[in-house]
Amino acid sequence: MADTGAKVSARIIDGKAVGAALRKGLKARVAALAEAGAAPGLAVILVGDDAASGVYVRNKIHACESVGIRSVTHRLPASTTTAELVALIQRLNADRGVHGVLVQLPLPKHIDMRLVLEAIDADKDVDGFHLYNVGGLVLGDTAYPPCTPFGVVKLLEHEGIKIEGQNVVVVGASNIVGKPMALMLMARDATVAICHAKTRDLAQFTILADILVVAAGRPNLILPQMVKTGAVVIDVGINRLPDGRLVGDVDFEGVSQKASYITPVPGGVGPMTVTMLLENTVTSAERALRNDNKAPKLAT
Ligand code: GUN
């Protein structure tokens, strides 16, 4: 890349390093579970042959191995029916060695995604997509915050960035990132605005943000003139350009000269998403162990 001579003033948030630090703590929790005779297990279901989903699932499996979580991947053909998928989920729900059940999205169009997500036992819903856990999120109290926004909150906390009372603008209103992100920041007393594809004059919102979270899936959507000097900019976008480069939704070169903090793509939010999946799986195993300990012992 040509050297533009541009001065980078933002602190670059290293999601890989923060994720690695958090994984150390998770390893210790897995070791404590092992002492108690419990081993966390994650079941990952991949339907069809979407290339990007295949990569994400492989990353999740490797990450599990890195902290000692046992994982089992179920690869199903694109022709799988909703009923077949639900039947597999029900088997995994009943399996005491499985603490997390994750269905990789998107699913093939003929599958009823809501039926599938609602079939997952809410206690094993480590993605946090089941209605029960979404409800918990709305009330500010869920066992399993969705992994990507959870990772963003952990990054902000790790960097010591204040959330309370800050103006936050979230660009993107998806069920997986934008909506839960807004709820989690509201629960931490931020003032939150959500923008989306139909927002008129996006810049008039983004310019007000102390913390700008962008999850729109459009390269170069956020330009320097749309960002307040000193803002914290979190780029959740992952876009593959025609030349093969992986970029976020933010003009990194330009915006990093205006922001106080910025996340790179890759190496920002991505590694945190996977780490929070591990966190939720370990939490689920800990909850299962506590419930086992509370359950009345059967007379023999
Ligand atoms: N597809 C894109 N992001 C996610 C995620 O966080 N969880 C699942 N299950 N699928 C996804």
C-alpha cells in the first residue's frame, strides 16, 4: 500500500490481544470445571455449504480447542428440512455433555429460522438468539448476551472507555448485532440512537456520537467528515473487496486521524465475537454444574 504520510492519532484497539487475554481467564474456568468433574461441550450445526459460514465455524472449533472446550460439528446438507434440524436440536438439548447449541446463520431459505432458534433449550442458547434470552436482554438481564455486541462491550471495558452518559450511535439494526448492541449499551446508561439502511442523512446522526458502532456491511460507509473528533469508532463490518482485501465499514485510514480509538478489520471485533461464544459456553457449563449440585439426590 502507498505511504500517504498520514498521521494516525487514534489508539488502535487490538481485539486479538484482548481476546487472548480473556481466553486465559476462560482456561482457568475450564480447569476449575474439570476439577469438579465437568467438561464444557459445544455443538455447532452448519447447514449447507455457504463458504463464509464454513470459515466462521472452523474458527469457532479452533477457538474451542484453544481453551479446552469439547466441540462437535454437525454438517448437514442444504436440503435438510426444518423438522430434521429441530429433531437434531432436540437430541442435543437432551445430551448432558452438550452445554451450548449453536446453529450457524444464515440458514437456507426454505428453513424456518425462528422455529429452529426457538427449538434450542434457552439454557443452552449460547448465541443468545432464543426469544427467552432476547427478552432477558430487553430487561437488562440475560445469561447469554449475543456474542458480537458482548465482545464490543468487553473491548470498551478493557480499554477503560466510559459508556454511561455517552452519546452512542449504532449503524445497523440487525437482530444479531445492531439491536442487541443498542440494548446492551442502554443497559449501561448510554444515550443510544439506532440508524439503518433507510436513515436519511446518516452523517447528521454519526457526527454526534461519542461512541460510534458500525455494523452495516458496506465498505467505506463511514468517512472522516461523518465522525466527531475524538470519537471512539467500533467497526463490526467484514467485507471482502473484489481485489480480495478484507475491510470493515469504516474508512480506516481517514477516520483513524480523527477518532480517539478505532478497531481494525481484521483483528478488532472479530476475535472478540468468537471469544464471547467460548465465554457463554463456559458460563452454561458452570450453570449446569450449579443446577446439578442443587438437584435433590435420588435415593438408591
Ligand atoms: N452468523 C453471523 N453471525 C453469527 C453469530 O453470531 N451466530 C451464528 N449462529 N451465526 C452467525
